Amino acid sequence: MGEGAGRDVVATLNDLIETCKDGQAGYRKAADFVNDPDMQTLFDSYSLQRTQFINDLQAAVRYFGGTPVLHGTVEGTLHRGWMVLRSKINNGDEEAILAECELGEKAALHNYEEALQEKLPAEILPLMEYQYWQVREAHERILALDAARG
């Protein structure tokens, strides 16, 4: 692996870490604002899932000689702030919270799809593909929950 390739891999992995940090915090906030215990459990499980994704991606960044990022994205921070504001305004409106979660998962899917289109070392692809399919499954489940409620 060339030095430039290592930086590209690290940048891609760090982008995914930011994406996962956004999801981790977003789901944690969502769990705080919903009243339905099943939704709280689901959102908590997705927050924990993203914590594991972050840990795995951080290990991969170190493997490729990089330093993992320590925070989420500015867009994610703004998105989380919007979700908090919106949920307060709507008094914990679970449909509004589901809509925000769906938007977050849609963005995460897009980020994983972009990462998987890059030329990356074969040893990182199984992890990225696994995480992509887990994010896709979460997105589909959020969509189904939203459809069932609306």
C-alpha cells in the first residue's frame, strides 16, 4: 500500500466514523424523546450498534496508520440540534422523531455507498460492507415503523 493510498483510506474511514458518531448521538437523543418503550429500546440498540461501528472503524484507522476523528460532522450536529428542537416543539411527537431518524439513516447510507465506490484495500471491505448492510437494515426498519404509524 502506498503512502497516498493510506491517507485516502484513513480519510474515508474517518468520514464513516463521523457518520456513525452522528447516528450514535441522534439515536440516543431519539430514545430520550419517545414515549413508546419498544421505540426507546430500538433507538438505544441502534445507538449501541453505532458505538461498536465507531470502535471497529477507529481500529481500522489505526491499522492504516491514521488518527481517528473525535467528533461528528457539523451537518450531523445541526441535524441533531434540529431533532431536539423539533421534538420539544412537538412534545415528543414520535412521527417527527421517526422522520428525523429516517433522514439521518438516509444520509448514512449515502456516505457508506460513496465509501464503497472508492478503491480501498480488500482487507477493509468486509467491515465496511457489513456496516453498510446494518445501516440499510436500520433505515428500512425506520421506514417501516414510520409507515405503520402514518
